Amino acid sequence: MKNRIQDLATLDLYQNRGKVKWIIFIASLIISVGSIYYTNTLVSELKERETKQITLYANAMEYVANNSDNLTFIHQGIIQENHNIPVIVADAFGNPTGQYRNIKFKNNATEEDIDKKLRAEVLRMKMDYEPIQIVENQFLYYTNSELLTRLKYYPYVQLSVILVFGVLAFAVFNQSKIAEQNRVWAGLTKETAHQLGTPIASLMAWIDYLKNSPVWDENKEVIVELDKDVSKLRMVTERFSNIGSAPVIKQENIYQVVEEAVSYLRPRISSKVSITLNTHAEEVEAMMNKSLFEWVVENICKNAVDAMKGQGAIEINIVKESEQFVYVDISDTGKGIDKSMFKKVFNPGFTTRKRGWGLGLTLAKRIIEGYHRGRIFVYQSEVGKGTTFRIVLRGTQESAEEFKVNQDPFIG
């Protein structure tokens, strides 16, 4: 019971993974905004500090210009010690006077190149900050230091690196998780097939004994049905054996395959449910593994019976759309599916029943898209009227060649 509750909690988490993703996204957004806000606060404080420094720098230059005394300590202690903040002295029209600091020029720059660069920098600095007047017709232009500029863009670079790393880590983790789940699927099915083998062999022996015993004449119908069920168990065991290994995909008469699956289902479902099989030709062939494809048809039909609560109609239409594709549409008159749930019905654990694990359609999707390289989806549905599932199979070996199964999709 405890394990059941834990499994249900895991399935609930899986089904609500959309909400979990939003929670993670919002938390990441808060962290990102907080990081940017904190860095911008530091940038603002550093910018204010640089503004005060440049104001002091301008006052020192003004003082030196207006006093003829020996002010070497001001010149060396304040003006010459500016190694970070780019500054240019220019007139009211933005013409550089030749005094500047921390402006980078290309190697072997000529006087003309230097003047051109200074004028361009003055225009850029004027857009960043209002110039500070030193003396009449002399203004000090300045901009942010290289350190402040790098710090300003640092959080965006940091977040970009974290984002790239997070995406890569998520992709690797997700692939690892899928591979692990696939190994669990394969191991579980192999072990199930192994465990079923012995009792099925024993049942077959008992049926053979009954066929040759005096009770055969009186219980013929019962023994025949028992034989069918044991044969079905053998087929189920074969299906489980195929999960975890590459099954043989070959051309089969799809009408006959579906007819066999339906014939087995009819006496084992509610007598109030009718199953109709339609096709424009009984010789339609498609690339498939017969045993696994019958499993898919049975799963969808059983889900349809549940959706109709044991009363209604199932209609199966086989259409050869072209030489390349064959469509199998399975329709029911059940309660229907809301459009927002079309994709979710294939998720592991999705079920509308009080009992059940919600793995039937998940398995069907894996078989059709993983092994057969086809497609299965909700073709149309209307709440209160019914649902149609469409299966698309490859019609010929040539059309399926590029989709050839090279490895077991359950193992990854």
C-alpha cells in the first residue's frame, strides 16, 4: 500500500510537470531579476563614486588653471592618478584641446587619427554625461570606466552562461532519465515474459490432456475457449518478449490482423458494445509487427469500452491513403476528450478511471512511433459524442526503409 501511494505521488508529479516547470521558471526569473538588481545597485554606487571623482578631477584642473603657485601635489596626486576614467578637455564646440586621459588609440595612429578619435569620443561622452566646465571655454568630458562598463554587462553574461549550462544539463539529465526509464520498461517486460512462461506451458499441457479425456465431449466449448485464452496468454508473453528487443517489422494484411484482434475481443467485452470493421479492400498491406500491432488495437478498443461505460459502438476504418501510408481510424461513441487533453492522454499515468495505471495509450504510442516509425494521435473528439484515434503506418518496405529500427527505442 505504501509503495502504491509513492507511485501515485510520482505519477501526480509527472502529470503536473507543467506546473513544476512554471515554478522552476518563476524561481529562476526571481533569481535572475535579483542578480541584475543587485549588480545594477553596485553599478549605480560605483557610477556615483566615479562622478564624484571626476568632479574632484575637474575642480583640481580648474584650481591648477587659476593659480600660478606650485601645485605639483594636486597635479600628481589627483590629475595624474586617474588611470581608469576616460576624460577629454574640449571647448564649448566640442573641439579637443589636446588634454585627455585613458583614451585608447590604434597602433601607429597619426595626429589626424588621434584628433578624429577624440572628436568621436567627445560626442559619445556628451551623450553619456553633461560635461563639467573647468574654466571659461574649457569643458571636461568623461564617460564610464572600463571596469564600470564590464560590471554593467556582467549579470547578463553570467545569466547567459548559466542558461546555456542549465539547458545542456537539463538535456543530458532528461536523456539519462529517459534511457533509465526505458531500461526499466525493458527489464520489467522481459522478467514478466519469463515468469509467465512456466504456468502457460503447464496450462497448455492440461488443455491437451482435457482434449484427450472423457470430458471433452461434454465440455468442448469451454475447453475451446480455454485454449483460445491460453493462446492469447502466449501471444501476450511474446509481446512482452518483443519489448526490449528489435521486433521483426514486415508487410502484413492489416485487415486480417485487425479482424483477428476484434474477433478475440468481441466475446470478452460487454455485449452492449458493437464493433464494426470497414475497409475499401481486404488486401490492404502495411509494415508492422503483427503481435505488437494487435496489442495497440486491443488497448484502444478497451479504452473505448471504458469511455462508453460498456454500452455503445466502436467503428474501425482502414484506409489506404497512398502507396506509402495506411490509416487506421478507431472511433467510439464515448464521453469524448477535451481538445486541451489530446496530447496528455498519451502521458504515462494519465487515466480517467479510479483503477488503472494509465499506461495503455503510452505503450501504444511507443509501439507505433518507436517500433513502427508511424504515428498515433487523437484525430478528432467531441465531449459527449465520442473520439477517433488515428494510426498511420508505412505501406511498403521502401517507404519505411529510412525509418528502419536500428535499436530498441525502449533502451535508448
